[in-house]
Amino acid sequence: MQSVVYDIPQGNLNNSFINRVRRYTRKCSFCNNGGHNVARCDDATLQMFYDYLIHLKNETLSMNNYNRILSIQLVEQYIYNFCGQNEENIKIVKSVACRFCYSRINSLLQVSVNKIIRVYIQFLRSK
Ligand SMILES: [Zn+2]
């Protein structure tokens, strides 16, 4: 769904050749390995952060009398605080949003966080 990222004019052989070469040499914007993009990245850091959000759900819910609105606010706050620490953390959050929440790596941070929160709300519903 989001693996095609190159916007090329139709019918231009030169460009479609370049496009094919780019696809073969594409590197993941998170782990820098070839052969996949960030939406399919298997790096453990992304999985760990995602799992931590699930853990945070359970913790914030049980500590706040199962107040879901408060839980959403606390998780959102946690993500923004995490991003505020350094650039690498911003990269992790944006990559997690791509990997698990159908975001794009070039989206604004707010867009990435909103995508994560939307998926997070689905966790809450499925509780
Ligand atoms: Zn990767």
C-alpha cells in the first residue's frame, strides 16, 4: 500500500529505469539495511517501542481508574516527551508510526504521533 514512493511521469523509459534501480538499491530509513523499507523493518527497537506503548496502556489505565481519555493523554504526553529528548527518538517514533500505523517517514511529527494514537485508541476498544 505504501511501498511505492516514487512519483514518476508515465511513459518515460529513462525515468522508469532509474525507478527500478532505486528500488533495488533502496535502504531502510531506520536500520539502513537494504531490501526493505521502514514499513517492513524488523528491527527490534521498533517492536520494543510498540510493545512498550501496549504496556503503558495497561499501566495508565489501571493507575487512573480505567479512565481512557486520561490514558490517551498520558500516552501522547509520553511520546512527545520521548521525542523531546533527542533526534534519534524522533526517528524511532516516526519509524514506529510507519511500521505499525500506516504513516510515512516524511510526515510531520504531529501526524506520526496522531497515527500512533489512532491505533492506540483501537487497543483501548479491543480491551
Ligand atoms: Zn529496516
